[in-house]
Amino acid sequence: MDHVNRYAPPRAVVADAKRERGEAPPLWNPNATANWSLVFTPVFGAWLQMRNWRALGETRRADSAKTWLKLSAIFLALEMFALLLPTNTLAPWMKLFDVVWLLAWYFASGRPQAKWVRERFGPDYPRRPWLRPLLWAFGTCAAFYVLELLVDAAIGQPD
């Protein structure tokens, strides 16, 4: 007997039909997403993964990616504030934490999406273009760098 939860949120019928036929919606390559996270932190990767999961109709997995996105953004903000401390004794520990966090995100979230997409669609699925997300990522990094320079100038810390 096929059990249907009447209280579950509605699912997109179109996405389910496409998956049953083996058709994928346009996605950002999950492996490339993980690789770009080496440069732009797991905030970037989690954001694109969340968007991929939503396109695939996987709301539970999209919510998980959103949690990774929020936590990564919080840790990134805390690191930025820690850099403003007069004696930055946390710097070596922050670099270690960055690596540990990146690996945790990759093995808990990044790699499973790549495996999921590969098992269902193989290497042939429509790809989303990278120009817009990469422009956002570069622009955000540039804005943070300018913000850091302004804060350093305001509090008188040398670079």
C-alpha cells in the first residue's frame, strides 16, 4: 500500500515526472561547486547546492544545505570579527578550523550531492551557467576586502 502523508508540503509534480523519466533540470555541477568552495568558502558551495536541491524538488536536502549556508556564514562573520582583535592569537586556529569546516561540509553535504546527481543522471544533465554566481562571489569577496581595509584604517591597524 502506497502511503501518502496528507500533512506534507506539496511536491512539484513536474520535477517528479522529470526524475521518473530520467530528465534532470539545469544544475550547477556539484563537483565544480565543491571545487569553487575552496576559493569562496562553503558559503558559496552551500548556496549553490541549496539551489540545486530545490531545482531537483528535494526540499529536505535543500533545507540541510541552507543550514550549512547559515552556519558557514556565521563562522565566516565570527572569523572576520576575530581578525579585529588587537592581538590576533586566534589566526592559526582559525586557519585550522577553516580546513576542518571545509572538509566537514564536503563530506557531509558536497560529496553526497555529487554522488546523488551522478547516480540518477550520469554525466549528461543540463548545466547552469557559472557567470552569474562567480560574479556574485568575486563581487562579495571584493566588497569584504574593501570593508576590511576601511575598518583597518578606522581603527588604525596595519595590514
